[in-house]
Amino acid sequence: MADVKKVATRQSYGEALVELAAEHDDFVVLDADLAAATQTGKFKAAYPDRFFDAGIAEQDLMGLAAGIATTGRVAFASTFAMFAAGRAFEVVRNSIGYPHLNVKIGATHAGISVGEDGATHQCNEDIALMRTIPGMTVVVPADDVEAKAAVRAAYETDGPMYLRFGRLAVPVFNDPETYEFELGRGIVLREGTDVTIVACGLMVQAALEAADTLAERGVSAEVINIHTIKPLDEELVRASAHKTGRVVTAEEHSVIGGLGDAVLAALAESPVPTRKLGVNDVFGESGPAVDLLHKYNLDAAGIIREVEALLA
């Protein structure tokens, strides 16, 4: 993997905003004193008159974004996932979700891969929180190409949206010349017959690596990239599950309330044997991101173990 291009999706977010601003002047970007980390500093440098810093006051950030959205502009509110989904949840629910305003929440530094910042900043609960808000779209891009496409789709789609980005640089596997992004539509990256692996975010690349190893062991794995957790592509999930007869979900998020639970809900009326891979109802810890992902089984080896346990 040394020769594979790697980009953190938070970087993709900052670059996509600048690219989009060259085409449209009806949106603004807001941050909470984290522009360097969230990468919105790129937008601030290029379009200072359209950038607003709310300071270390995430509830105010969301309220300000909501107010701007009522004027007809699109507002991208940016901060760490822990603060966007956690600290500001009530404001997001009541001031953005309830009136169904055109605010896009750019939540960076999500999951265990935040690394050395530790448990207080490793938000593994945000997908679950945002899924509960009526009308909130939840998107978890898997690489640079997908993240940039998701930002554009967010601008073009009316209503509140939660965009989840990571700190860790991850492999770019989508081709920008051919990739097509559609909200609410999963993507079959590899067809298989023995098991379906449904993944999001950085776990998509891990799922592809796992599928390669499983193929060497005689197991045919179908890999689905679910970039939109809500609304979930239930039709695709059901079709693949009934085709292979087994499902493993993989996410850099708590096993409670995230992708795994969304998939199980979709399969409730016609279930198949399913295992959820994620953070097992524990807090994270400080350490190098890659080492933490391995320790918490959030890698190809972890997916392989879940698949083999299910097959057994």
C-alpha cells in the first residue's frame, strides 16, 4: 500500500469547499476555532468574506448557521464530530433539524482514528445521534474522491445533512473520472456469493483487503460501500443479504446505533445471520491511529475474523 495515494477526508472537505465556492456564491462556511484542523482554513484564505468563526462555542456555531440558512443561503458548519454531534446536539436537533434548515454539518476527526487526542475526542457515537433526528441525512465518505463528491451533493440537496470526515490519511480507491455519487445509493465494489460485507468510511478499504484474503481462502465476499447511512439503501442491502445468506457490517463507530443497526433494521422482516464489527460499547484511548484501529479490530484482519466466525 506504500505506493497508493492517501488523503484524509477532512482535507478533501476543505478542498471541496474551495472548489465549490468558485462556482457558487450562495453558501458560507463556519467554524469553531478549528479551521486549521478541519481544513476550512483553505476556504477562509480564499473567501474571507464568506467565512465566519464562532470561537470555541459550538452551540453558537450551530445557531449562527441556522440563522444564516433562514436567509436563503447554504451554511456549512464545521467542527470536530465530538462537538458537532455531542456538545451541540440539542441545537442541531431543535434549531436545524426541527425547522429542516439547509445546514450542512462538516464533522471532522470522527472515530478511533483521531488517535493521540484520546477518548474525549474520539467520537464513536455521532452516527447514532444524528440518525435519530428526523429529516437528517447522514453521510460517511470512504475516500478523497467520495468525500469531495459528497460535499457537492450536500450543497445541491435541500435540508440538513451530517457529513462525517476523518483525521487519518486513507487510501484513495475511487477513480475521479468515473466515480458517480448518489445520496442514498450504496455501491457494490465487489460481487460475491458466500457473505456480504457492508462497510462505510475507512472500513470500506479494509473490507476490500479482507475480501482479497478471503478469496485466497476460498470464500467469495461481496463488498458494499454504504456512504449514506441515512437514508440507507435498504433495497441493495436486502438483495445482497438474500443472495449470499450472511452479512458482516464494518464501521469505525459504536456497534450501538450505527451502520450495523441500520442494516439489521432493514433485514428485520427477512433476517439472515449477521455480525456487527465496530467499537464494542467502550471508550477509546490515546495512541497512534493505525495501532488503535488494529487493537479495536477495525481493520481487514478484524473483518476476516468476523466472516470466518459467521461461516463457522
